[in-house]
Amino acid sequence: GGSASASSIKQVKLERESELRIEVGNESPLKLRLLNGSAEIFGSELAPETWLTFPPRVKFAVFTWYGATMEMDGATETDYTADETPMVSYVNVHAVLEGRRNRAKASSPNDSEAYQGPRVIVVGPTDSGKSTLSRMLLSWAAKQGWKPTFVDLDIGQGSITVPGCIAATPIELPIDPVEGIPLEMPLVYFYGHTTPSNNVDLYKTLVNELAQMLETQFSRNAESRAASMVINTMGWIEGIGYELLLHAIDTFKANVVLVLGQEKLFSMLKAVAKSKPNVDVVKLQKSGGVVSRNAKFRQKARGYRIREYFYGLTNDLSPHSNIANFSDLLVYRIGGGPQAPRSALPIGADPVANPLRVTPVNIDRDLLHMVLSVSYAKEPDQILTSNVAGFIYITDIDIQRKKITYLAPSAGELPSKYLIMGTLTWLET
Ligand code: ADP
């Protein structure tokens, strides 16, 4: 603290169109400020002389178009400057999107193609910088006064809410470099698993629901229709992953496909787009600053993300531990589950479980450490297609007394008694 850390202050001068790449250390936060010039973090401009505090392990870059001097206070895992970045090509994409937004705003509903703003989908392998590019495009658009919708289909990490979900939220201001995507009113669907292969049909069903919901919003709101959307996708691009990418492009009627860091995927999508004259497929260079995260790191990041949902980024939230009777909560699961043995079925019946069947779950010790979602459904038959209000975390199951203890964002009754269980777990640390 205090004077001891004064010695760790350092200044970095950045030339025009270069960036300072930083990985904050594992133990302590890093403070950073802009001393002079101008700079941005993933599309969000920095206010002069204002200290920002980045939590441990965060990886980011401070980019300057015209030159800047930065000041840092604290330990980093790495920090270095780079003058080769793909930022000019990224901002050129932004300029094209701006043109299309203006055209959409000015055109009449009869011109159905021009009337819709650019529906951008960002695709590429894991760690190609998809989330980062999405964030820049959204922040640049918001800076210009648009309110684009961010759609996150990446169930692996979840930049809008906890992992295992697909979600959408309007971006009204450039995204805060520390806090990330604002959590005010996201539209969230709970898939419940962190890989799509667990239940491909469910994933597609939820993508359809989310797309339909946004379609309705766009038809009522000319402003958000013109600003349109930026869709971030999963890094899974082979086999079923590729099939799901095509499904997402079709379902959201994406008309701009940005492919990061993979020639093969680009040429495949380019070939597919031949039959779709309204779809532009654009290849973009991956930034050399994107940090590869191994499976273990990603697993850990999922845990931090869940922790952040309940406790906040800086422990600024106070979740509440609640106790309920088994009979108070109705837990459901979608698909999977025990299948009837062939001998118990009528002759010729297929024993494969229906992936979209919603079945009640008996409350037992298996629920311990599970993260469940709280559905907005009013009846069990709406569970499959309803969005969710939030999440609870099961901390104790008392079989004898039939009591369940769970952590919720706040005290009081849950918005609904219908809970959905997947395979999402968390070990609170
Ligand atoms: P993807 O969404 O394709 O998996 P991300 O956009 O999440 O990839 O990037 C992976 C990691 O690299 C993130 O932690 C991100 O903050 C970091 N990162 C991206 N671009 C840069 C950069 N230019 N400099 C430093 N770190 C970066």
C-alpha cells in the first residue's frame, strides 16, 4: 500500500497507431491512467488523468490513434508496446457499418434490404479476438450515438452473464474498460452447458427464440433496427460447431460475416455466401495481441464469471443465502435424463430421449454446487422457450429436513418457482 507502491509507477510513451498490451498479474490489481494525448481500450476512449483499476488476470490493450503517454501503477504479468496492429482494418469495417446504419435510418420500410441496419456476426476459432472485435465495433457505434444490440452466442465464456447462456443486450454507451458489458436488462436464455454438443437441438431452439425476440423488438423500434446488432459466436468451428455457425447466420439474417484468423473458415463461408447475394463475408487479420487461453484457464475464467455474477467484480455486491423447502422449488431439466429401457417401450419405439423434453428433477444431493436458472415461465410447458430472470447457486441440500440452501443475488422470493438445471457447476472459492 501507500508509499511502498510508489516505486512501481512507470510511464509509457505510445507512438501513433500503436498499443500497449498488458496482462495484469495473478495476485494484485493494476492502476492505469492517460497522462496526455488520447487513447482507447477496445474502442472505449479514456478520460484524461483518471485512474482505472484493473483486477488481476485481465488482459487488454491501450491503443492510440495519434499518440499518448500512459502511467501504470502495480505489477503486471507482461506489458509491452506493439506498433503492428489490425486496428486500421477494424475501424474501416466500422466506417462501412456506419454508412449502412445511416442508410437504414434514412430509408423507407418498403426497401426491405436497406431498411435493416447491418447485422454483423463475428466468427473464428477460440482466441482469435472475436469478443474483443465485437466490443470495439459496439463501442465505436455507441460513441457515435447509436444503440446497437450485442448478441452473445458464446456459451463457453459469457460476456453478458454467466457461462452456459446465450443473451442479448442493448449497448447505449461505449463499454466500460473495467466493468465490461452493462448488466441492466439483458435478454437471457439458459442452455445450461458450456459446450454445444451436450444438446445441439436445445442450442438451436434457444438461438431461434432469441432471434425471434430481437426481430419483434426491431420491428417496433426504428432506432435499434437501424443500429442493428453485433453477434459474437463460439470458437467451435468444426463439425457441429460449423453447422451451428451457419444456423446462427441464417437465423439472425446476418448480412456481414467477419471472419477472424482462419483462411479455411473464410473460404467455406465465402462459398456458402455465393447463393446469398446480400451477405458479405469479410476476412480480417487476428491481432498479435490476442492472448491464448488454455482449457484450464478457460475453466477457471468460467468460475470467476459466476463469482462475479453473485459478488460483483470487486466484491461490491452482497448476495443472499436463502433456505427453502424441497416442496417450494420446482426443478426441471431439458433433454437427457434417464431413458426408458427398450424392454419397457412398445415394440418399434425408439428409446432415444427427446432432447427438448422438459422433465421434473427430484431434489437430491446431485444438485449440490449446481448453478440453476430462474425461468420466466408461468407454466412448465413454457420452460423450454422462456428467457430467464437470473441464477441461483445451491450451497446445501439437507435430505433429512428436506431443506435446500441457495445463494441468490438478493433476499426475498424468487421471481418464479421454476428452476432449470443443466450441467453448470461452480465451486465457490
Ligand atoms: P475470442 O473471443 O476469439 O476467444 P478474445 O477477444 O476473448 O478472443 O481475446 C482473448 C484474450 O485476449 C482476451 O483476454 C482479450 O482481452 C485479450 N486481447 C485481445 N486483443 C488483445 C490485444 N490487442 N492486446 C492484449 N490483449 C488482447
